[in-house]
Amino acid sequence: MGSTAVEKVLARASGRATLKPGDIVYPDPDFIMIHDGVVRGARRELDALGIDRLAAPDKVVMVTDHEVIYGSARAAEFGVINRAAAKAWGVRQFFDVGRGGHGHIFPMESGMLLPGMFYFDNDRHSTNAGAIGAFGFRVGTEISRVLATGTNWVTVPHTVRLTLKGRLRSGVYGRDLGFYIARLLKQGEIAFDLDYRVLEFAGDLDQFDLATRTALCNSPTEMRAYGVFFPPSEPIIAFANERAQRPFTPVYSDADAVYENHASIDIGSLEPQVALPGGVHRAVDISTVAGQPINHAFIGSCGSGMYEDFATAAAMLKDRHIGPGVRMFIAPGSEQSTQRLMREGLLQVFIEAGVILLPAGCGPCNDAVVGPLHAGEVSISTAANNNPGRFGSSEAQLYLGSPASVAASAIRGCITDPRELLTPV
């Protein structure tokens, strides 16, 4: 009986030959990530216990990505607390404002996170690790225990397998497919229980670059998946080799691996999707809501914050301007992407189109600490979710789309099928 890829990742990190679902292990992580919003709580807890030294400070990665722009005295206070904690704990890998970007994106781009790796994270969107063929495990507030001891107990999760058949049409992107999958899960057409499970993708995956794989890790997370995994393709391995900060070994599921469940879907006829307000699973063909006026647009987040996402939007916005009454924000996922957008002239495209550039990080997706909406306003964005109040007022209407759909909608001032703007006007 073979093993799934994530079972192999956990076995390697735990010093075990093999593992099966339900086994309890204490993995030795390749690194430990803690985000800016929880540092204060973790330090208070450790201080109360008299713990002033971390078990493995060289493995700790502190990231300022949720509140990059200090829009309040509270945010500024958190910044001071985080810098003091990094110094007191001896954390050298501290990516403060302007130093790294989104913690679920820049580690892949910089070669910190590589295929086959395992790490602990306080945040649930550590599922992005599966895009590059790694496994990030969310521990929430138990991150303080990981900081103190270097590990935490992990119950090996079951894995379910979804086979994708066919190729996405022109104008249809990873976020569209992610929303569609979320809808099928919610409706029971894909009969998976994702709660504390890993969703492994199979099938016609060579068409998906790292940005698309990252997008496809996003929606299953909102459907309670604890992990998402893509077997790394040759281009993904080449990408990792170019940036690797250390040796790595890709992992793949065995041919006789045991899955709790499996299903397949045809993606060749999929249309661009929009998630209606209230959840990523409320996906419909974009034609259903085309023409809905908008006030606000945003591209970024852990699901759509890679360079390719912004290049797609820039191609739509070139020689065009966002519509009257629309404010549009972009937040690149990494400082590296911001610099590349600048080098290749794409920032100029955004600026000339009237787009507001935010620093690398979560942007409005972090509960609208920047770029909020007022009651009655309408947004279309690439945020991780569109639950009521995500962008400020609980009376605002939040739609989700692909970067192309968001850009097209910002231009027209209403929700627009991006295929209408794929050719020059």
C-alpha cells in the first residue's frame, strides 16, 4: 500500500518511514511562520510562562503582511511590538514592512518554500504551499507552542483526489475554476468532506503555472480544506531550482496511494465565474450578473497576488482607464513582484489607468484596513472570501472574480465578461 504526497512530506519531517491517516506525529518543520497580527498574543503567552528563548529562532519567519500601512494608532503599536519581539527572540528572518510581502506568496517566489517542504503557520492560507508541492500546516494560536518547543502534534489528515479533465478556455482563469469547484463542493456534486482533509489535484495540470496553482489553492481553503497539493511539474521544479535557498526533494503520491475519496470534473467548457456576495461557493457564470454597477475593485490577496495576476490585469488596462465613480486598488503579493512590475513598465500602465497602488501584502483583504467600502457600495475583487463585512460595512455587496474580470469590470464600471475586452478596442 502506497502513500500520498502529504503523508510522505509528514513522514520525512517526522523521521518516519511511512504514515497513515490518523497517526499522531511531532514534525520537525523546515521553518515556522508567524504573521504580524498574532505576534503580540504569542509574546504575551510566552512571557507569562517565563519563556524568553525560542526553541529554533533560526527557523522562525516573522512577516508583516496584514497591516502594512499603519492606518491607525493600533496598527502602529503592533508594529512596535513586533519589532521588539523579533529583537528579543533573536529572529533574523523578520520581513517587516517593505521587506518581503505576503507570507503566503513571497516564500515561494524567493526560494524559501520549496517542493517537499513542511512548515507550521498560524494562518489557514498556508494551504498555498501546495501550489509548489509543499505542505503548510495551520496551528492558529498554538503557534506560541511551536515557537517555544519547535513543533506541535499533528494528526495525519486524509487526502481526497480531484482529477481535472480538459483545458481552460481563453479568458477563463484559475480563480474562475476555484469558484466553480467551491460551488460543486457546496452543492454536493463533488462529494468530498474537506474538513481537516488535504485536496490533491490530478489530471491535466501541465497547463497551470505557479500563479494558477496558487489561485486554485485559495477557494478550497474557504471550503475548510486543511491542505491543498499539486504534484510539481517540470516547470515548477525548474522555477524552484532557479531560486532555491537550500536543497530540496519533490514528492509525489504513489500509484497505489490510498485516498479517502476521489472525483473528476471536465473543465473544458467552463465560463468565467463570479462569486455572489456571501461566499466563494456562490459561483455563477459571469453573464448572470453582467451589468451590475460597481464602486470598488481590488486585485491582490493570497489567491491572486502573483506577478502573472497583475500582468493579466495590466494587459486589460493598457491604453484604457477605469470607469467614472470606480476606485481600484492593487496590492502585489511580494516586493519582488512590485519591482518586476516597475521594471517591465506595468506599474505605469496601472498608474495611467487610474489604479491605486498599495504596498505588497494583504491589502483590503485583511478586513479592509485600507480601501474599505461604505454601506450600499458594490465591489468586485480577487479577495480570499466575500463574507459580509470583509471590506468594511456589512451592508456592502462583495463579488469575487478573476484578475481579468476585476480589471474589465473596473474599466466598464459594471461587472463585465473579460473576454469582451481581450482584443483591442
